[in-house]
Amino acid sequence: TMMDAFQFYCVRQGESSLLLQTLEKEKELMRIFLRVSQMENTLLRRMNLHSFLMVPVQRVTKYPLLLSRLYKATPPGHPSRGDCRAAKEELERRLHHMNNETKEASPSKLWRRISMSVGSGTPLRGQRLVSPSTHSEDTAKLHKLVVENLEWSEGSVV
């Protein structure tokens, strides 16, 4: 079904994004190709591949809201009203399952990378993320990680 395809994609999207990021760092020709494609192809609307990889995930999570609105707009006696509610509930159940499966498949690789980079190079377990003595150094490292890994612009990170 279409939901099975969304589930397969969404569960693996994080890993795909990390793989793409790794390949872009390792393969200069690929990075150049993707940047030129992004800038030159009007169909891409100057969106990078990472943004396109997120579209299905963002879209499927909006479906329950759309079904809820459709349910509210459907007259009480209409034969499809119950189907709208049932579809919304089933979709929410599937999204919850996808969320759990995603957590199991990829236990927060990004957070592991952040915790490895901030501090001594070992994962933070029960430690404070920022200590008073190293606040500015840790903040600078975290700022750099956010800009590099989440592709936020320098100006959007405070």
C-alpha cells in the first residue's frame, strides 16, 4: 500500500540523509553536481537534495490534520464522515508505529555525534551539556555542529 511505502521511506530517511551528507563530504564531484543542479534547474526551486528528502516525511505527518479538517467539514449525516474519522485514527496509529520503528532503527545518530563532539570525545551520559567553565567553547562547538549538520544558516543560530 501507499502507507507501507511511506513507512519504509520515513523509517530510513534519517540514515539516507546522513549517507548523503557523508558522500557530499567525500565526493567533491558529487557535491559540485548537486550544487549546480540545485542552482541551474528551475524545477528544483533552488531546494537542495536534503530538503527534497524531507518532503515525504513532512507530507505524511500532515495527513491526520487534513483528515481531521475534512471530518469537521463533513455534515453529521454524511455516509463518508465515519470513514474520515477511521482513516485519521488509522493514520495516527501508523504514524505512531513509524515513529517507534524509526527510533529503534536509528537510535539518534545525530545526538550521538553531537555528544561525541562536545566535551572530551566520549558520549555524554548524565553529564551537563554545558558546564560554566567551558560554556563558550561548548557553545561554539554546538553552533558549528548545528550549522554543518542541520544546514541552518549562520544568522539563524543564536
